[in-house]
Amino acid sequence: MVSEGSLETSGALRLSREQVRELLPQREPFLFVNGPAEVVPGVRVAAQATYAEDSFFYGGHFPGFPVTPGVIIVETMAQASSLMMLTTPRYSGQIAYFVGIREARFFRAVFPGEVVTLTGSVVSTRHGVIESRMEAWMGGIRAAVAIVTCTFRPHRSSSKQEGDVGG
């Protein structure tokens, strides 16, 4: 859980890169939100991601002209979105499962080393399913937008995951 010292009077949490890493269960090479974040728990998020030039996906997408795949940008949006809920007492310590996407649009290519700012807010919450409208920005230019849906579950040991679907 994030320390009370991170809480500002406006209700916003300023999370360091290390605090973001503590909250998100993903690890390299699939941890994409790798910068600081500002979160109003259960309401909105602004987080940073930078895709390193040696990221595994650039070798094939595209050789000689590396472009960040749209699916990676959408996964990064889902990770940033989950920070909004993982900072609330109800979802603290749980795992966010990315379960849906709607209205995804891509406006600008994202190249290696560019800093992407992910912004978003909760659109709806119903029975533990959270929909968020997320955007990816680079230097004031919108690169992508999507509605992402996540659900949250407690951590389980790998022996209990046999036969589970999703992720």
C-alpha cells in the first residue's frame, strides 16, 4: 500500500517509479508503466512509460524502423488504469486482469525512447468490473485512446491457477 506521506490534500497520490512497481504485479519484460504517476484513487491517473530501444518487440516490429505495437500501448493503458483502483483500500494488494477493450484508436506512432504520458479516468464501476477511458500522449500530441475494462482478484498461488482462463 502507498504511504500516507504520498497523499496530498487534493486527494492525489504522487507515486515514484518504485511505488508504481510495488503496486503493479507485472515484471519485465511486461511491465510498461515504468515512470512516476499521479493518481486520485478510484478517479483518475496520469502515469509515464518509456519503451527502451532494446525492448523485445522492436526486433520484429519493424526491422530497421521500430514502432511500438498498438497492443503494447493498450496493455500500458490497462496497467495505468489499474493504478487508479490498486491505490484504493478495496483493491489494495490485488491483481488487475485486463478483460476488455473498446473504441481503440491510434493517431501517432510511438518510437523507442519516447516518453508517453497515460491519462485516464474511471467511466464506470459495476460488480468489481472497472471501465476507464484512457489516452496516450507524447509532448501534447495524442497518440492513442481506448476504453479499457479490468477486474480485480486477490493474488493466488500458481497451484490454484491450473485451469484458469484469462490474464
